[in-house]
Amino acid sequence: MSDVFDLERLRADTPGCAAGMHFNHSGASLPSQSTLTAMWDYLRKEANDGPMEAANSATSLLEDVRADTAALIGAKPSEIAFLGSGSTAWGAAFSALPPLVAGDRILVGRQEWGGNLATMQDAAARAGARIETIPVHEDGSIDAEALASMIDERVRLVSLTWLPANGGLINDAAAVGRVIRAAGVPYFIDAGQALGQIPIDVAALGCDVLKAAGRKFLRGPRGTAILYVRQEFLPRLTPRYLDVLSGPMVDGVVKIRNDARRFEAGEISPALIFGLGAAARQARTLGIAAIRDRIKILANGLRDNLRNFPNVTVRDLGIELSGIVSFTVEGIPATQVRAALAERQIAIGANGVPYTPLDMIARGLDQIARASVSYLNTLPEIDRLSEAIADIARRA
Ligand SMILES: Cc1ncc(COP(=O)(O)O)c(C=O)c1O
């Protein structure tokens, strides 16, 4: 495989690569030493100078991170807020939309993340609104043309999980954007599995809101997420709550910020944000297109192997596939497959219905095993993972 980056160095700079084989980058990836150092250096500064005192000199560096993460998705820094998790970011934007009323409609992709769905379902049930699933093509991907025919004046939101949690599908989020932009309906994208894995350009996607956690393919720390809100869309979102950063009182009047930080808490952890910044800079230096190419080769290699094994079924939908390889083993629950691999020092994920309920139910699946591949993985690792799965499946 031709490599544009120095894999040996990148792996040596990742403590987790020495510990075992990590194929759970869609759950949370392995941070690099530079990410750990960025966090640790700042924590030490907080301990020495006092946390509030350290923060005074951190302000402009935090803005550098905002610029670096904005550049990752083609946004302006003022369109980025830092939050603690993907779901918190999504919920902050959703709850800031005008309240739903009876008869309103929300249209969602079939692979919508379960947490987003629960948030929408709860709000819809209280208002007498309804959630409708956008039809899919035969290959399981979203059908943007079918979506066009569903739009009417009662649609309040279209929400799409771009790369689902339960498999390698890459939905055509830009095609959805083209349909929606014409209709002027708010469009939210859950890019949790896309950030750091595939190129993201919010203008090309045509979305109003996009969010992603930092800990997945980007290799940032847990407890970080970015929320993008398109500048022109911002006035349509009123945060459910404010604090002294997002909406300070000036002369008795609340002044809600006019940038995405209207969703950011005044109290965030600079150490985590610096870790996120180090990860974002590393990804940009490597090049997301090169990362995508390498992941594609490795993940498709794994799929090719799995397809040849008796008792193993690859469960990925779609044609152009991501680094998330989903599969089932006849007669062995995914959680057991995960445990059997963990005994061999190989980490993978296992998803049940709650992460992607609409899709799992539509396909009659109750669990899938999920091996997610990073550019950090190697071909020999893919072979060892494949052999281990074949061995587990043989014993089924
Ligand atoms: C597509 C997708 N959306 C949302 C989430 C939830 O993100 P968080 O756990 O940061 O709230 C996940 C987590 O795996 C995910 O895969």
C-alpha cells in the first residue's frame, strides 16, 4: 500500500498502538503523544499558576483551536462552539429551534443516531408533532428525491446522520442539502463518524447545523465536541439557557452572543480543547483526503476477508463505504464476539438496537459487531483481526 505518511512514526507517537490492536476508532480512537502533551502541559500550568490565572493567557490559543477546527470543516471560527459531547451539541441546537406545535413534522434518515431520535421523539410527543423516516434506496442509503416529495410547510427540520454508527454507509448528505436549501427547511447533520475520517465542507453539504465529537476518528480527547451553526442561521436559534459567556446581562438587558458561542459554556476545560486542537492540527497536516484513502483500503481489505469466511456476514449498507466495518457471526451475539476478541487484545465495538433503532429494526438486526479502522491500523493488523474472527466463527 502506498503511504503518504510515516506510519511507523505515527504509531510510535501513539502509546495505545503498543498495547494491543485497536479497531474501535468509531467508539473512541487513540490519542497521539502530542495530544496528550498539549493537555498535560496545560494541566500543569493550571496547577502551577492557578486555573483561573492560567486561563487569562490561554484565550488567544483557544481561538487558534477554534480556527483549526473550523478549517477542518470549511467553516468560519465564529460558527464553531465547543461542547462536551456530540449529543450535548446536537441537543443544544435542536432545543433552540422554535417550539414544535401539533401537526409539525420532522424528517429523519433511517440511520439517525438514537440519542438524537430520542430527543426529537420526546419533544414531538409532547407537542403532538410527528417524526417521519425518509425512504432509502435499495442499498440502504438515503433517497434525496423521495425526501423532496415529502417536504411541505409543516416540516420543521430534516435531520441526517451522515455516517451511521452501525456500519460503513456514507449517506449522500450533499444531495439532501440541495433539496433542503431550495425548501428553506432547517437541516442538521450528525457528523460524529465523519470528523477526521472523510473531508467535510459545510458549504457543499448545505447544512445549517453540524456536530461531531472529537474523540472518534479525529483522535481528540473524550469530553470534546464541536457544534457548527451557519452564521445566517444563527438568529433562528434561541438557546434554552444562557450563562455569562453566551448571554451576559448588560444594563439589565440580556445580550445573546451573535456567534456560535451562544451555545458554549463559560466554564470549559482548556486542557481538553488544547488536546482537540492538537488532534485537529495533526489531521490537517496529514491531510483528510489521504486519511480517507488509507482507511478505505484497509476497511475494504477487511470486508473482503470477512466475506470469505463461513458463518460471517458483512452488514454494511451502501456502495461507497467508510472505515466502519459491521458484521455478524452466525449463532454468536456481537457482544460475545467483542469479548472473544478482547481476550486476544483486539478491541472492537458491538452495537445493539438503541444506537440506530430505525435502521436496526427495519433490517431485523438486534446486534452488530463493529470493527472500525483508522489510518493508524496496518495491513498485518487487518490480517490478524480477520484470522481471529475466522477462528471465532469456526467455533460457532
Ligand atoms: C453517529 C453518531 N452520533 C452521535 C453519537 C453520540 O455522540 P456522543 O457519545 O459524543 O454524545 C455517536 C456515538 O457513537 C455516533 O456514532
